[in-house]
Amino acid sequence: MKKYICTVCDWVYDPETGDPEGGIAPGTAFEDIPDSWVCPVCGVGKEDFEPLPEE
């Protein structure tokens, strides 16, 4: 699954780890995260994330 990066603070959402503190279980694709979810570091919404370029 693809990783996404916050364009504000550079935090990376990794689907393998999810965001347990934010209620997102490991294995959850970014597309499946509720629209109400926010970045756990800076608090911006999903619209401020971009796909992380492949390494």
C-alpha cells in the first residue's frame, strides 16, 4: 500500500502501522481513512496529504 506525506509537517502515514492513537488500525489504506481524520502531528486534514514518491 502507498504511503502519504503531510505537506504541512512532513509526517508520513504508513498503512502498515496506521494511526492507532487516531483510531486508524494497521493495514488501513489511506483512501479508507474517514474524511474527519487529521494529521496526528499538526492537525490538518486528509486534503493536505500527498502520495509519497516511491523510494
